[in-house]
Amino acid sequence: MSIIKQNVSRIMNLVASSCNQVHRLSTEVCPIVVTKNRSQDEVQEMYDLGFRHFAENRVEKLLERQEQFPQEDIIWHLIGPLQKRKVKQVINHIDLFHALDRLSIMSEIDKRLEQPLDCLLEINVSGEETKHGFSPEEAFSAYKESKQYEKIHVAGLMTMAPFEASDEEIRFFFSRLAQLAKKIEEKEKLSQPLQLSMGMSGDFPIAIQCGATYIRIGTSWFETEEE
């Protein structure tokens, strides 16, 4: 069995057990394969194993991946920040944008879109200066602001925990994002719950326990734990 197959088995077992702990169905969680710095063969193996959600955090790399893998059943996620000058290059080539992080880019995205696009508001729950995104206090107003744009559909929220955070701190930040989503759902009387994109290789079990619907996993699919 290849390292990738072993890792897939281990990770999906962790997804299932994390869901069981909080009485969720594992089908409620969508694992995204982050392909940053991976070879074409590695990505192909993930595709052959049945994965269809793939992500890059840079525009150029995502477009390169799409040239390598033109399969129409792949769902492409852009999970990194987007510069205004690059919007037109990529915005009609993705299925979900995870990092809608400021009001100033919404009009450019809406102007360039050929059809509606699901987007996630990036929320800087931890308040780190090095991270992009709206503050928790700005989350609701940002959601309201997005409603004026016909082609932008805010389908949920995204966040990242600090790299050095403890498990307790990570749980706090992820729970805070889930609470913000509930607040928006209640105020806007939404018929469908908002999606939550949170959790990466090192903290996705906690994210799942806090309500994540998308988990963004890269290294853990491909490398041994020692690496």
C-alpha cells in the first residue's frame, strides 16, 4: 500500500471518529486536497482514490493545476487571498472562493463574474496582524454588504487558527466562527446553514468537532508523520 493510501485511510478514520464524538455524519464534512508543492503523480493518485475537491492558495498555481487536470468533475477551491489585479484571471475558473477578506474586492469580483459564485467570508477570529480577513465584529456587516452584489453568494465563513495555538485555543477560535455563523443565520433567517471552512492538517479533528463542513488538508495526505 502506498504512503498516500495509508494516509488517506488514517485521515478518513480520524474524520469519522471526530464526527462520531459530536454525533455528526461523516458525510457532513468535505475534505479538500490542498495540492501546494505536490507532484502531478501525487495529485493524480488522490484523484484516482476518488477525491474531487482540490485547492491551491495562489492564482498561478491553481491555473497550472487546471491545465494538468482538465477533468470536468473536479471542484476547484481557491483558498488564499486574491489581489484585485488577478481577479479576472481566475474568478471564472473556480467553484468556491474561501478568502473573501475585504469589502474593496467585492465589486471587482462581481464585475468580472460570468455567473454566480459561492464565496466564504474570511474571518480573522484570532486577531493576528499577519492574517487577512474581517474581524469577528465585522462579520455580520460584511455579510450584509455582500448582498448588494448579484453574483457573489456568501455561502459561509472561513478561518485559520494560529500555528502555535494550543488545542484549547484552537477550539475557542473554531467555536467562535461557528457562533458567528449561527448569529448570521438567525439574523438573516437563512433557510440553509452557512458552510464553515476551518481546520488543516494539524487541527482538523478539532475543527470537525466544532462544526467544520470543509477541512483543508495538504501535507498529511502525502508525507509520513515523521516528515
